[in-house]
Amino acid sequence: MGLWYSTREAVKRAAQINGPDEHPSIDRLLESTSRELERVFNRIFYPLTALKYFPYPSSEGPVNYRYWLGEDLIEVTLLVSGGAIILAADYFKEPVNYGPPYNRIEIDLSSSAYWQSGPTSQRAIEVTGRWGFCENSVAAGALADDYDDAATALDVSDSSLIGVGDLILIEDERMIVNEKTLLSTGVAVDMVGDIAADEAVIAITVDDGTLICQGEVITIDAERMLVEGIVGDVLGVKRAYDGSALAVHLDDALVYAPRTLTVQRGAVGTVAIAHVDTTLISKNVAPGLISELCLAETLYALAQEKGHMALTVGQGEAVREISGKGIADVRKRAEDAYKRTRGPRSI
């Protein structure tokens, strides 16, 4: 599976889907939608670390100081032409005023550097760096243990900040989140008496509220609860969340949260390395319109599947047509902003 431009959790919230039964369908549609967006927009919206080859001289443009890449470039780590390294001081990434992404590399005319071919024009230029439209990120908690470069189950400090399908960055390594599973928070219920099986009982006292994060979906016994607020050691929760059943919970019952991430290590061209406890985590953030379109297209496809591709949902008097008209507006705005035309000078 690749990274997605929305998450399983976002789809479930938007479609008001409870429980895990539809996870396989959601995951499959997010994967297909994300890859289709890349095909239609002719670009990726995450940083890919890679070495790419280009011919010189190129039939795509004149032989001069400017080389059109025909791809989105974020940063160069090594530039080689005809087997010779071109120093960072001897070239410019353009357009400088609104890149990245950059679509060309220009030799500094005040330098002695120049483009050159090798024994053949094929693969004469080698550009190692990060490719893609953007590498925007936001903070997403921290690791909760030490890990070597082979571990694929990582414990984190806050499960509310990371979703299935996210691309996360820990130091110089990127990882794709494939799944989330429960982990003990180290916190227990600390009530006078038991917690009643009553939706009106929404204040849950625990022995250490600082170890719970607002926005997390905690699990006590088999009941899931959304933590909507925290005051000291008192959690304000929404009971019977995500399709779970109301239940009585005894004092001292343990509190769990989905803080163990199953991840694909060394993703998008990075290398798996060891990490220590409390290392900060960030996650990739695609442009808002791209995330919105991915979510909308996935919801539409999910609704179509439920209607057996008949463009309707519901039964009997509740049946209704799925028009998809709202998606057209989002798609048009996203294409106007981000679609890249094919060709050596595309931007």
C-alpha cells in the first residue's frame, strides 16, 4: 500500500461509519483514489527521495545553460553532468520566486560550470534529491520507546494526530502508516464506584489525566470513547463511540488507545535508521484541495459500491440518487490550482 491523501479515520468520520467492518473497502478506495489523483494531476504531493536521469543534449530543448526537468523538484542533494559533479554554488533551482517545486536547473553564468554529455547523451545528467510538489508537514507527537532500523510496530505518544495512510517523518526517515492497534496508556479509571452503562455519564476520572490526549479514541474494556476534553484528571468523553456498545466499567479498569503504529519503514526513498524514545514525529500534509478531493472521491466511490454501482443508496422509500455534483466543483478547483500539463516546460 502507498500513502494516501486522506485517511481511513477521515473517511469514517465524514461517512459516519462505525466499527472496523468497512476498513478493507475504505483502504482499497483510498489507495486507488490517491494513485488516480497522481495520474490525473501528473504529479505527486509528497517528497520522494530519488536519483533521476536525464539526457544531454536533450531533444526537448536547446543546448544551453538552462535544463528543463519536466518534473517537480523540491531539493537537490547531488548534481552530476557527464560524470562531473556540479557544485551547489554553480547552479540555480528555478523559478526562484515561487519554487519549490522547481521545474528547471540553470547553470550560474558567472561560474565555470557547464552541462556536458558523457560517452552518450543518454543519462548524462544525474539529479539526486527530493521530488514532488511539496513537503509540508505538521507536528504529530513523539515516539514512546527506542527502536532499531528493523522494527515495524512503533509506539507513539498521541494516537489522535496520525491516521492510517499518513506519511510520517522521524528524523531523516519517512514511514507509511498501515495500521493502528491498541496500547496501554498506563492510566486506569479512578472513580468512586463503577462507571454506569449510561450515555449521560460522560465525565470519567482517571489516575493521571496528563497521559491522555484530547481527540484520542480510548478503549475501556470493549467500549470505545472519544475524548472531547480534559480537565485535570477528568476526561469529558463521548460514550459508545465508533459502533461500540455501552458497558459498565469497574474502578481501576485500564485505559487503552490505538498508539501502536504498524509502519512501512524507509518509505519514499528514505533509509530505515534507529530512533530513540521521545524523538519528535511530523506528518506529511498535502494541499488542502487535494486532501478534500481525495476524501470526496473516496466517499463517492464508497457510496456507489453500497448502491451496487447503481448511483443510488438506501432502500425502499429511503432510496436516493447519488449525483456527485459537489465533487465536480472540488475537482475543478483542484485541477485549476494543481494540475500539471505534460511536457518539458510544464509547471
